Amino acid sequence: MKKNTKKAQIKRWFLSGKTLTPKEAINLFDSYRLAAVVAELKDKDGLKIINLQKQFNVNYGVYKIVKNGENLNLFTNIKKT
């Protein structure tokens, strides 16, 4: 049986199509190193995760997975709600 690690929880979160910020990662998963987890998911698991920081015009990371066939241009006009 696989462990329910923070990395595994965050991976499932991304695979569900949701965005994730560092503050949300702390509150939801008690993970204080979201950027490191994202880097590992990209490097070791081969996930395509982008940072929408510029699109949201914020000073922190807003990460989202890009699924196969998904158009990156869809994320260029996203505004934070």
C-alpha cells in the first residue's frame, strides 16, 4: 500500500484540475515547500505544471497542471476572483 504523503496529496489535487498557492498548500496539506514539491512533480513524475503568478498579478506562486491537449493560451487571460 502506498503512503498518503504530502507529495501524493498535492499531486491528486493538481490532477483534479485545481490551482494551488503556497498558503493553500500550508492550510490543506501542512506543506511549507510547495515550490519544491512542484519541482519534484515536474522532474520526477513528468507532470506539466505552470505558474500563473503573472496572470493573477500577485507576488506568490499560483500553480496549475496542464493536461495533455490543453491549450496554454486558455490561461493567459485568467483573473483572480
